[in-house]
Amino acid sequence: MSHSTTTISAMPMSHSPSSSSSTPSGSSKSSTSSDKKAWVDPASLPKHGDISSVSGNAPDYVKQLNYNTFFSYGVGVEDSFGYEVGKQVKFVDVSVDRKLERQGRLEATTVAEVTVTKHMLNGAGMLHGGCVAYLIDNTPLVVLGLVQNVNGVGVTQAMNVLFHSPAPLGTVLSITSTSVSLGGRVMTSRCEILDKNSGRAIASAFLNKMQPNMSKL
């Protein structure tokens, strides 16, 4: 379904360097919720990924911090779940558009690609449903959060996935994720995974994330 968009070619975004969130020695530990730093600051994460081939109108620093967040939390260290899959994921487009039909609200979209390998298969030799959920869990909310100077990194609350067709070994997956809403606590995105070469739908989903309760971390 086609919608009219106004592409933002020069978005007035500022990148604020991360600041320390530690409590100064001798100071009171009590603070209001507004004083708390973002749970995850993408600017504080190690640099990962190569943005030289990533298209889209998002600023380079947003593309880089999106990669940093994905590798730090979606991929993790070598023994982490999903490492073999996640390290192969490549972002090919990171964009932010102002949607005219949504009263000018900003919408972020990320497009990533990965080829189905043996690490992604079930016993029938097809893309595992759990791997599909893992790929969907990467969202463009980090990008939208960076653009709006709010925390777009959260924990998954709910995921509604539709499986449309199998994907055998060697299938090149195109994963398009688009922001739906970014509230103060709850945020939503949608995702569509296609066979890049045939255009066949593999899976689609809606994903809810939320900011964790700081007192429980």
C-alpha cells in the first residue's frame, strides 16, 4: 500500500555526547524519575559495523549508533544466543520520513539483509521460527529515538508474528522494519521479511517494546 511521504533531507537533529550517569561521591542517591539517565545510551556503546554502504536519509551518526546498538544487544559476544546469525545481518537502508497522512509525524524505517545459513535452520531444513522472531526483534525505534532525542531502546513486551512461507538454505532475506509509535513507556513497530530475489513473503509481525522499570534493573 502506497502512502505519500515528505522526505527529510536535512533533519534538525543534534547528537549529544553521552554523559556519566554515576552518582557523585557524597551526594544523595535519591532523584526524581526525570533525573534518571536513559537505560541505554547508544552513544556509549562500542563502534560496530560499516555504514559506508548504508543508504537512506538518516544522518551518518544515526546509522552508526543503530549498528552499535544492534551489535551490542542483538548480537552480543561470541557465545551469545544468535551470534552466528546476528553477525551476518547487514543494514542496507536507514531512513526517517515525515508522514503527511499522519499529520507530519516522523516514521523511521530500517532495511536489513541476511542470507539463510545452516545456523538458522530447523529440522526440516527451513528457516526456524525462533530465528524469524530473533530477526524481527531488531526495530527502527532506536533510530526514531535518536532523531527525537529520546530513548528508543527497550525490552520486548509482545510480538505477533504471521508465518507466510518457508525459506530454505541460501534464501536472501530482506527485513524491513518501520516504526508505528514511540510513547513515553510503550513503543511499537511493524516488520516484513521477504525473499529478496522472488519477493515472496516469509513473515510479518507487529512488535511492542517498553521502557523497563528503572527500580527493577
